[in-house]
Amino acid sequence: MSRSKTFFTAGPAELYPRFEEFLQDFVDQQLGSISHRSQQFKDIYQHTDEQLRELMNIPAENAIMFTGTASEIWERIVLNCTELETFHLVNGSFSKKFYQYADSLGRHAHKLEKPMGEGFSYAEIEVPEFAELICVTQNETSTGVQTREPDINKLKRGNSSKLVAVDMVSSAPIPEIDFSLVDTAFFSVQKSFGLPAGLGVWIANETCLAKSEELAAKGSIGAHHCLPDLWKQSRAYQTPATPNVMGIYLLGRVAEDMNKRGIDNLRKETDAKVNKLYKYFEKKEGFSLGVEKPEHRSRTVAVINTERPSAEIINALKVKNLIVGAGYGPKKESQIRIANFIANTPEQIDALIAAFDELF
Amino acid sequence: MSRSKTFFTAGPAELYPRFEEFLQDFVDQQLGSISHRSQQFKDIYQHTDEQLRELMNIPAENAIMFTGTASEIWERIVLNCTELETFHLVNGSFSKKFYQYADSLGRHAHKLEKPMGEGFSYAEIEVPEFAELICVTQNETSTGVQTREPDINKLKRGNSSKLVAVDMVSSAPIPEIDFSLVDTAFFSVQKSFGLPAGLGVWIANETCLAKSEELAAKGSIGAHHCLPDLWKQSRAYQTPATPNVMGIYLLGRVAEDMNKRGIDNLRKETDAKVNKLYKYFEKKEGFSLGVEKPEHRSRTVAVINTERPSAEIINALKVKNLIVGAGYGPKKESQIRIANFIANTPEQIDALIAAFDELF
């Protein structure tokens, strides 16, 4: 079945080109019925684990674990990796939610906040003395602002006794996260992996595990999907509760295909596409870029200011079966967001630009 | 694609007969890409909500909400509906896990425990004075023991000031839960709804909501999937985080199909099938029923004692593409478990019995 619409939405998003083929394999093998305690499931988990390690350069030391959503992981990180204080770099709605989760869980949650559209550079970040965890949103889906990998690395090096958590929900596997530095990171599959929503992926190192065990000895770290349980089960390619087997299987197949294409090639293609978009909207009358500083512009979610109401643009494109997202929250009417995920091919990006040329 | 294997496993389980057709509709409509904030998603949620209400006789007052798994709901119920004390009827591994979740969350968790294979009747249950919540596992997947609906109703009537939570993970929608009495109930979709795992369904009433709001005013009720957030969003057919859209869609289609077939017919068919199984294994040499008292025998998971090691039986059946589960935990080698879900047709049950006749 060919797809009539092309989605440039920031997640749920355009599905991976080979999604239907992988789904058919899942159905044909009756994998929706297999026990999550069977060797067959362990093999699926192991395959996904190995493909993700290769794709994202994740060391053997780290665990790769599965949850229902990435939001769930915000809570699990706060519960399992902090006792009293957290610190959050807030520059949009999702980094703010991570902060609010910590606050709701009774942590003394500190934040350094920037207006929407602005990003952070290492030099300007002062980390509170007693914060146990620094939370960075590598790619703010709401604003199209990124925190560059070198800044994240410096942040860890400058605060080596603190844990660093990286929200890479809408950018993984594009950014080159250095997992020898970063303690924990997470993403969901309905963004750049081009899969239906319903699966969160949590990567953590032994320092996080040690912290969770230390906290568990003192008090409660929650009951569901606690890090020590998830960790122990993951080492046998198992999960504490019945997981989204379909999501894990599809993720493994997509990651395998991405490895065949080569992550360096995918990164180059991503940059070429997004640079084309930014170059176009920089000059296009009635439009401008949502993020002023080039180094803070996202590689996977391009946010564009629009002079006319965003709904007008979105509706005109919809007639051509091109689905683009509105701005987030207060920017709903004055911005559009264009996903530049791996599933969005160069041809699709060209078709979108051609449509803008024709329509506006 | 026809299915080569038939699954009688207790979840993940045999998929619903029309599963592939519904999945194809999901793919053809590109629903894996739609925004979870769109009207299209709200319509999907509303459809599933309405079909479940009809199927399970859930009053308008109750909210129907979605999580990643049913285990997650154990934690959410304890966090949102209790401050200090819980009480659990424990007669198997899953009721014990619900108890352990409450304990891990720092509650004073009381339990009344029975050996595996035994069930509870109302008369013998003494509820601790200060317990705020009574947790009943309507169908213990690990032992094939049920708690009958009249006993659950009496339990609530006899303890009207306490909340009653019903785990119906591996029996919904078969038991006739009286939602004018029971405060909260939950299930997952990979059991009797015949869908791939990855979605939990949480039903709660306004008393639960009021309790969660009262607790939130005093302290933390967690951060992710808190009842007040889930509730408020569900009223607009929305979710706080990106949900498993595919799971919600497929559940709605399956529930709709079940409504067309009629829940009374499905209950009658379920009982006819399970009675056939029990009658057969009661007399079959080398086998006996895992649950002695007829009134405590599950309608959806038949547990059978085996004289020879369960693996021998399971492997012999596997050659015939009939997949049956082992006993759970300590009963792994001495029991088999046969799911009698709605997706397991009368013809499949007959074929299974015929295979037992031939092989053993």
C-alpha cells in the first residue's frame, strides 16, 4: 500500500520507509503471540540491543531498557538517580516537563531557563552545588533548539561528580552522544526511528545503577520499572513486565537497516536536508527561522516563524497531502514545525520546498 | 496470511481472529503517523472508550485511561488512591506482585494469603481496619484461580468506606464487574482481547479521583500518569503523554467486533469451552485440575496438573503447532496452563482436546 500523505510532523511522524515490510514479518511469524519469557523473545531483545549499540555507539557497560514512553523515563531517572536535588536546562515545553516531574516528585528542582528559541552554551551554565543530576534536552521538540554534543560533554567534564541525563527523544540516533561521559539518555520510537508510538528506550550506565541501589537501601525508588529490576532483567534480554514486543522487534529491524545504510551517511543526509530547509526559509518572504543562532538550530526539527497564521499554511499544504505541524504552545499560531527525521527522504524535503514555492 | 500455530498461552496469546484486518486498516490510513493531539486521534480514543463502555457496562461517571502495561497501573493505584495502608488478597504470583508494589512504595501493606490453587470467598475475608484500599485479583493468571463477582461485590458492600481495586488483567471483558460498586479495575490487551502487548487499560471512578486530589494536596502522588492528569485528559479523549495509538485503535476495533457478537454470547461460549476443558482433564489419566473448588476455577485460564513433566507435554503439542504454557513459578514442571480467551475458538479447543486424546 503506497502512502498518500507525507508527514513532516515531529512525532508521531512519517513512518520508516521499510516499516510495512517489517510489520508484515512480525505478523507472518506470529510474534504478537509469543511469550515474553521465551528464547524467541530474548533473541528479539538481543538483536535490538545489539543494533542500537552499533548505531549509537553504546558501550557494553551500559544497559538498554524499555518502557512505555519517554515521559515515563523522566520519572524513573528522578526516582532512581536522585535523592534531593536536580538541575534542569529549560528552554521549551519538554525540558520544562522534565523539571516539573522532578518537582512533583518532591525534589528540590533547580532550573536555568531561557526564552523559547534560545539555546544553551557550556560557558553560561552554572550548576548548583548540591544538584545530583543535570538534565539536558539535546533537542527541544517544542522550539527546534538543540544543545550541541561538545557542550554536553564539557558539562559532564566540568561536573564529573554529578550525573548527566540527556533527553534525545526527538533526535536519536542523529546526535553523537559520548556514552563514556553521559550517564543516562533516552528516546522514544515515534520520532526519528519512524515507528508507531508506545515504546520508550532508556540507556543508563553503572553509576546510575549504583545510585539507584544506594537509594533503594535508604527508601523507596518507586515500584514499577525500577532501575535495578530493569537492569538485571535486561542483562538476560528480559523485562520485568510484559513489554511492547512489537515495538522492540520493529525498532531492531529499523536500527539494523540504519546500520546497513551507515550512521555517518544518515547524519550527512540529515544535515544536508535541514540545511536546505534553513537556507530556503531564511530567504523566503513571509517566513524566518525560529532559532536565531545557527549552532542552536535543531538538525531534526526545523522551526519556522510565519507572518500569516500557521493554520493557513498548514491547511494549504494539507490539500497537497503534505502534513506539517503547528508551533508548540504559545507559538502555535506564529510558527510551523517541520520534522527532518531519517524517514523524511531528500525527495520529500524537495517536494515540500517546491510546494512552498508554489503556494506562498 | 494464515496462522500456522495456535496459541493457548495466557498472554501474549492467540491474536483476535480479525486482528490482521484491523491492523491493515491502521496501516492503510497511516494512523501510525497522526498527531496524538489531532481530532483524528480523539475520535479513535472516543470510539475505543464507547465500545469498552458498552462491552463492559462501564458507567459514564468512570474514566477509561491508558498506560503502557497493567503493572504500571498497580503502582498508579497505590500512589493515587492510598496514603498509608493497603490490603491484598494474595493467591498467586500476580496478586503477590501487586502487594509487593504497595510495600515497595512504603505503604503498610497487609495481605491475606492462600496457597497456590486456592481461592477466596467473601465469608473468610477480614479486612484490616485502617486499610484504605482492598486489592482483589479477579483472575490469577499464575494459578487459574478466580474470585467470583458476587464475592467482590459483597467485599465492597461490607467495606463501603474503603476503595476496591480489581485486577482483571487476564479475564476482561468476561467477568461481570459491577462498576457501580467497584472503584477501580484494570487489564492489559494481550490476554482476552487478543492483541499484541504494550497497552494497559485503567478504569476508575470519581471516588478514586477525589482521593488522588486529596493526596496530591498533601504530598507527592508521583509525576507520570497521575490520576488527576489522566482523568482530565481522558475527558477530552486525550492523554498526558504520547500513547500507544495503535494499541488504542486496535482495542476499539476488537471491542466493537465483540459488541457485534454480543458479550452474553461471548460469555456463554467462554463457559462452554472451559467446561469442556475441565470435564476432559478431570477424567483424563495422568492429568487433574489445578483448582479443586469448582467455584474458584478460572473461566479464561485453565490450569491442569500433569503427572509427567509439563515440558514433555508442551513439546509434544508444539510439534502439532499447538502452543500451551507451562505452570507458573514453582508449578512450572507439574502444571500446564491453557488459555481460554475469546480468540481461542471452540474449534481450537476441540482440536487441542483431540491432540491430547491422540498423544497422551
